[in-house]
Amino acid sequence: MSYEPGSPQCRNLIEAKENLISTMKALDSIENLDHVHKKLKEIYNELEEMHESIRIQELNS
């Protein structure tokens, strides 16, 4: 992890994103799960947006 989290929220979001990445990698070898992978990626992107918002707030305070 190259980014040092500044708050418990950031640490939790980073951990959740890393867990989603691991889950997506684990599911890559299973056929017919494209729809699940897509949903997980959407969730990852939503968490990333939340994380970015928190980072911006922390930088501005």
C-alpha cells in the first residue's frame, strides 16, 4: 500500500478496496461470472469515489 491513510475511514476504505480486488482475482478463473465481476467493479469504483472525497476533505482541513 503506497498511500498512508490519514483516518480510520480511509484505512477501512483501502482495506475494503483491497479485499474487492482479491475477490475479483479469485473469481477470474470461474466461468460465467462476468456479471458478478462487473458489480464488484462498480462497488470498487464507488468506494474509490468515497475515498477520494475523504482525501480531499482531509487535505482541505
